[in-house]
Amino acid sequence: MASKLNVEISVDVLEPQELTPEEQKAMQLAQEAANDAYAPYSNFLVGAALLLEDGTLFKGSNQENAAYPSGLCAERTALFALSANHPNAKIKLLAVTARRRQEQQFLPAMPCGACRQVMAEYEYKQHEPIPVLLQAANGKFYRFHSVADLLPFQFTPDNL
């Protein structure tokens, strides 16, 4: 007889005033990064910001290409650039937001599967959770306490 495994996650749903000052700064940088995105094909601008353990902020935006598979999402742009320039930096928070080019309002932003897997790799690498702050609907935010909450069944080096 088959058994069942229930997976439960916890996510904080926050009003803007409930964000910590650090979270506010990270989300503001993610919004600025979205405004700088190179997205001439989709016109969907995504920004990501990394808050490092030392307080430094690092950003990334989606980068499209006429050969669509050659583009890269904001989350991976930020993570790969950080790792290339600061390979031992510890990430304290990852913030993500998005908007349509023709609109000023920021939209719910959920990382794609590839981004979630890369985020999981960096969480594994630093041996501690990376909280994730995502833009939600109606001006609210989702705070996940770990990348594992976004990808509960991860592929890690332990699977190799």
C-alpha cells in the first residue's frame, strides 16, 4: 500500500511597513535592478538583490537575447556575478521583484525552476538558510525563511 508524505512550508505575508530596514533596502535595489533589465522581447523586467552578511548589497536583472535560451534570469545573474566576484561571500537575503515595461506597478515575482535550483546550490554551499523575499500581489511581500521552502525536494551534491 502506498504511503503519503505531506510537505508543509511556512511563509510570512507582509505589508510594506512590516519589512525590516534591510529588507526594504534589498527590495528597493531589486526594483532598481528590474528597471535596468535588458528585456526587449518579453518586456517583463525582473530584478534581484542579494544582501550579504557584511551589509553589502549586490544586484542582478534579467538579460534577454534574440536566441531566447541564451538569456538569463535576474536571480541567476545576481548569484553568478556575486560568486565570480566574491566567491566566499555569505548571502543573508535574496529579494526579487518584477514589472511589465509599460507599467510602474511591481508584480508578484516567483523564481522559475532553474533559478530555484541555483538558489538551492548557493544555500547548500554556505551551509545555512538564505531567506527569500518576493514581491506578492496587492503591494504585499512573501518572506520565505529558506530556499528549501521554495524547492523542498532539491537536487544537491549529496545526490551525486
